[in-house]
Amino acid sequence: MHFKSTRDSSVYVTASEAVLKGMPDDGGLFIPEMIPALQISFEDLSRMSYRETAFFVMKKFLDDYTDEELRYCIDSAYDTKFDDPEIAPLHFTDEKTGYLELFHGKTIAFKDMALSILPYLMKCAADKNGVSEKIIILTATSGDTGKAALAGFADVPGTGIIVFYPKDGVSPVQKLQMITEKGKNTLVAGVAGNFDDCQTGVKKLFSDEVLREKILKKGYRFSSANSINVGRLIPQIVYYVYAYGRMIREHRINPGDKINITVPTGNFGNILAAYYAKKMGIPVNKLICASNSNKVLFDFFRTGEYDRKRDFIITSSPSMDILISSNLERLIYHLSGEDCEKTRSLMNELSKQGSYDITEEMRKDLVSFAAFYATEEDTFKKIRTLYEDTGYVIDTHTAVAGSALDQYRKETGDDTPAVIAATASPFKFTGSVISAIRGEKTEEDELSLFDELSRLSGVKIPAAVKDLKSSEIIHKLECTTDEMEGVVLGFLT
Ligand SMILES: *Cc1c(COP(=O)(O)O)cnc(C)c1O
């Protein structure tokens, strides 16, 4: 198995090289040369533990890692850091609806699923490829990636991590989680701008060859922990495969039956992983792409035009407040028949004029997808009604997906058993969740609402947020997008 670039057909690298590099030099994204078939009976699949499933799925993509290396990475990542032995348990709220809880890791959001294994995959890749420089992870975050990446890389020898976040675009808890990070090899900076500004700034640093040479002389090289890294994408395929097995084991479906999968989407990474799980052979009827009011993907799936020229809306699901969904480039590449020229020209249009149109031909392959969006009102209503009907409490991002599934079922009448990716613990967005349940906006400090949320949900306050209030603030740095390079050079002395 090798990896190619979405924009240049001459790129051909091993899995470990792709993990190490993060993205190809041409500005595209790495893509597996083919999507491997599962080649296992669903009965066998349903008997596998999370770690066994992870090995089975990841080995097919990361085939230049030895069995021992891959097992070591998996065992180091998916251990007691997760507060549920299932790693990704399924919670059913009715016969046909299962919430796949992806928030049992260190920072109680789904980014942990991939970011707890990426540092091990990367360190292993560096050793395999004879890399002696220190690997510096450069990350733009809309909230959750930042802390999850910091937690994953903190004090891992041979690595360092720099996180840029939009200083007014993350939740108070998200911000506190990041700026109290203790790892000695970490730097966190708030940027004056939104997430797209941060992401564009980081992309610029990555493609700056002068900067690359400068830091190489100092003994460093950049890599990415953003969701564009295949070392994150591939571990994310695992939980969809696992969820299918769990649906069988719990007699919710028969082996071979189709399911629907609903994913609250921002950068299009998580749902792309579900698309790959389908391509590997998991029987999926529809992949339901759920957006919040920044509904650029909804419009794209409905019209075939991707248009980011619109107002950026700050919502209660900030990790989905995104107008440029980086991972969509991979889907575009597949839709175009793996045509690098075509993909590159569409992506150039996006960066030059802010929009592109795909052809009728390309749209045909979008049949696997459905798209819906939830307004703020829809989101809050979903949290409240689900709580009132079942006692189950979900966060705002998960509620966007829950609302999208409700809308899909209503519009199509298709009530195929569905898995909803539950991407954050309600404790991560306590203020919004309590406001939704009470039916009125609370101005109370989020940190003082944990006890009430714990009482309502019957869930213990997770360790990830319990001690936040008393933690020391370590990272006070703020900058403009123009100052990002200076911040990086200041850290890499
Ligand atoms: C990152 C994130 C998302 C969006 O995932 P993408 O892979 O960017 O589409 C949704 N919900 C939460 C809680 C997240 O942290």
C-alpha cells in the first residue's frame, strides 16, 4: 500500500512517510492508492474488541509498519486513558438509533480517538525513516483538536507542538483546557481571527520553503496533526467498522444489513472516514452529513457548488464553524475519478475565487450522501427533547447530527437503523447544554454548572474538566496572523 497526492500523480510514498510528512509539498492531501476490502465475515467482525478491530483495519492501510509496531501503537493509545473499556461504546436511545460515543478519551471529544495514537504512529515513522530532527507539530484548531493534540504529544520525546486557536472562537472550557497545558514541549497562541484564518496561516507556514530550510538548520522539521494527516484519518475508520460489529452483537441488525451513519461535520474528516468504512465493505445505505448554520456543505451536496463566500457564523457548535472543509478535497479527488489535474484546478478556483462547481458526472457519485443542517434553535430543541424523552444528554455538535437524522427520516421515510457520531461529551459545552435543557439561556459560568449537568445526566464529572478551575494558566501568548511565523521561530530556538 502506497499513498498518492490528490494534486500530483507523480507522488508515491509509503504509509509511514505519509504519516511523517502530514501533507505533500504540492499543497494537496495524501490519499491511499486504493481502498482495501475488509475481507472478513461480519460474524467474525462482531466478535472483535476495539483494539482487535483497530489492528485489523489499520494494518490494511499502514502496511509498512510491522505487526509488532502497529500493536504497540494501538496498545499504547487505546488503554486506560479511555474511561470506558469499550473505548467507543454505543448508546441506544431507541430501537433504531445508536449514539456512538467517541468522547471517552483524555479531552472528552472525538479528536482523542485519532490523536491518542498519532504521536506513536509518528514517532515510529520517524525511527523507520531515519529521521533525526525533532518533529514539530503545527496545528490550527477550532477548539477540540488543540487540546487533544496537546494531550497526545505532551512530553513525547523527539517531538514538540505549537497550537494556534482563534482567540474569540472557542468555548471558555476549550480555551482553559489549552492554556493550562503543562507539557514542556508545548506552545499555545490565541490568534486574532477565526478558525479559517488560523488554518490558512498554518498552511502558509507549512508551504514556506525558506522557513522549512531555516528550521531544518536548527534541527527541526514540521509535521501536521490536523485532520488532513492520514495518521488521523485511518484510525477514524476503525470506530465505524467497530460500531457495525457492535450493532450485530447487540442484535440491532443482522449481519449484512445496511445502516445509516450521521456525522456532525466541519472539516469533513470524520465523515470521510465513514465513507472509507463504506468503501471497505461496511453495508451503509446513507452517510448523512450534518452541518450547523455554516451550511456550506449542505449547499454543496444540494447544488454541486462549493461556495465559501458567505458570512462566518459563530454557533454553539464551534468545532463545526468552518467554511473551508479541508478533507473534502479527498472526496473531490474520488468523485473526479482520481484525476489530479481536475482536483488541483478546482482547489485553485476555491483559493482564487472562493468557489467551484463540480460536473454532473461528478455529482452522480454523491448518491451515498445526504445532507441536512441544524439551526441553533434545532440544535437546542434536539438536546431538550432527547433529554425529556430518554434522559440521555448530548452536546451541541452531537445534537446537530441528531437533528439532521430526524430531518432525514422525516423527509425520506427511511428509518434504517442509524449510528450517530457523538463527538463531544456534554461536559465540554456545559453552558449551551444546560441552557437547552432549561429552555432559557444561562449566563452562569460554565465551570459552576458541572454539578447540575452531572445530576441531570447521571454521569460523573469527567476528569478532563474537573480540575480546570484550579489549574495554573501557562500560555498567555496572543498574536495576529502576520505574527504567526515569528511565534514559531521564537519557540524553536
Ligand atoms: C472536530 C469536531 C467535529 C467536526 O469533525 P470534522 O472531522 O472536522 O468534520 C464535530 N464535533 C466535534 C465535537 C469536533 O471536535
